[in-house]
Amino acid sequence: KAGEGRAGPYPELCVFDLDACLWDKEMYEMEAIPTDKDIVLGDLPGGEGVTGVMSGVDKISLHKGAMKALQNHAEGNYPGMKIAVASSADTPFAEKVGRKALSLLEVLPGVTVWQLLLRDWDGKDVNQIGRQPPLSSNKAMTHFPRLKEATGVAYDRMLFFDDCLWGDHCGMVAQSCREANGKGVVTVRTPSGLGEREWERGLKMYASAHR
């Protein structure tokens, strides 16, 4: 789309929470780890693709803003930006459901969210999913220091989206994850999931913090 993705500067690392942020469900509430047969097809730019994944009777789908963000990213609209996820999935089961859903859901026909996450890091999994040691329920203390180490991206070059329904991850990360210059992660709460408005707001907030 003309003019879209020209505002910049863009974050070097955009970090997404999963449950109730990137997608519409809570993984610990799901009944089953999805299989390759549990896909739901729908319209994606350029054709048909996997727009939903069934876990028992529940359908896991990306929120609209998340879909837009990942599609634009896949098409190279945000120069220099890479992506990762930081999720404090409650249990090992919830983590498995989440990882499987990431490997099935597509942003473009034939391009899964997981492939996109790995593409940015030459096939390396830098994502921080779960709360089993060395991770914990506190993303500011575990997920983000590990992301910084794995990616080499400074905190003040990161943008983070989280629903914050179960604790103020955004506030804790913004407060604790700072560089020596006093600047830290730009954070955006998405209590209703990552919508298009929240996505645009996040890009604008990051750009205005770095002008």
C-alpha cells in the first residue's frame, strides 16, 4: 500500500506476547495440542492459507493487527526490523500448544508465523516461550534479558506488545529493561488483542521516541 511503512525509524526488534495479544486464545485453556490435520483454511493475500488452528472445539486465530504486522513484515515493509515472541505460557502443555499453533498458522500462503520468526535469525530460535526455568513468569527479569543476549539488540531498540490482562508486563519491562542512556523498551498494552490501531500506535510511539 502506498505510503505505508515509510514513517520510521522502525524498531530493530519487535516483540509480541502470544496469548490474547498475537492471537485470540489463552493456550492453557486449550484442550489439545493441535495436529497438522487441525487447520482451518481462509483467505490470505495471494490465495488460500491457514488462518485458524483447532484445539478441541477452540479455534486459535491471529488478531487483525497481528496479521497485518506480520504480513507487512514478511513483505519487507519495515526496513531493519526483526521479530520475536515473549510468552509466559503457564504450563509445558500450554507452551507445546503455542509452539504448534505458531508452526501451523500462516501469514501468507505457505509462510507460517514460525518460519517468519526463524527467517529473521537465520534459522535460530531466539523466542522466549513459557515460564519453566531459566524463564519465569516475570518477562522483565527473564524473557527480555535473554532476548537481548540472543539477538544482540539493545533494549531501547525494542518495541513490545502485551495484553497485560494477568499482570503489568508492559510496565515492568519498560521500567526494568533500560540501557545506560536511560532509554528502554517501548511498550504497548493490547487488552483487546493486537488490533490495527494498537499496531500503528506502537510504530508511531517508537518512531517519536527515536526522532
